[in-house]
Amino acid sequence: MSKKKAKLQKTLVEKILDRAKITYEQKEFNLDHPEVERADQAIIYKTLVLHGEKTGPLVGVIPLNDHLDERKLAEASGNKRVRMIPLKELAETSGYVHGANTPIGIYDQDHFPIYLDQSIVNLPAMMVSSGKLGRSVKLAPQDLVDFVHGTVVDLVVKNETGGNDDV
């Protein structure tokens, strides 16, 4: 007898992807024990919401274990500088709580400019939040770039050891 995987109720982000006819895979993580399969660790990206003094809100999408280089994002976005949105203003600005920000939902709702780190270029797939804590979607990077009209640039801090910083 085969075990049937319980079908997850779709998040708003997954419904947005369905409407756009973008192929994705649902992923769910236990928030108490968020261990991730080793194969998935390198393709998980976090969504950071910032404010530029010229552009207003904007979004940076970088690998989970890397740190955003705000100077690089400022330069790419035409700002002198950018700053992280304070946590108390995050949900009001992006529509999502900390840990659930998603470039898909933010773009669909507000059309904020989206900048994605160049590390996505050679990936067959990447994962971003699906707008709910503990939920992600796995999709082709180019599908995400096309949907959010994203700009692909170098966004991460390079450290001297050449490896990623642990979060």
C-alpha cells in the first residue's frame, strides 16, 4: 500500500503562479525543526524588503546563507543608499510578516522593483517563500525573473574565505 502525500492547501502566491501558468513545486518545512534536505540548501533564497531614498520600497532576493551588500543594491537601483525596512513596518509595507516575504506576492500586489542575486543564473531551480511561514515554492529562476520583471545583479557581500556565512 503506497502512502499518499497529503495535498497542501494552496497559498495566495501559489494561486498567483497558477494564474500565470508558471510551473512550481510546493515545499513545506517544520518551523520547530527547519532542517532542509542538503540538495535544497543551495537553492533557497530569502526575500529582503528595503527602502531607497529615491525609489521607495524595493526588494532584494539573495541566497539564504549570504548577506546583502546594500551598496550594491543601492547602485543597481539608482539610489545613493538603501536601508532595511524596520520590522515593525514590514507587514504594512510588503503585506507579509518577517520570514514570509515573497517576491511573487510583493510584485503582484505592489509592483515594487525586484533585484535578484546573479547566483540564480546557472540554477535549474530555486526556492522562495510562498507567502506563509514554513512554506516555499520551487521554480525555475527565469520564470521568477520574468514574472516579477526582475533585475539580476551581484547583491551579496563577498567574504575573504570564499564560503557562505551561516545565518
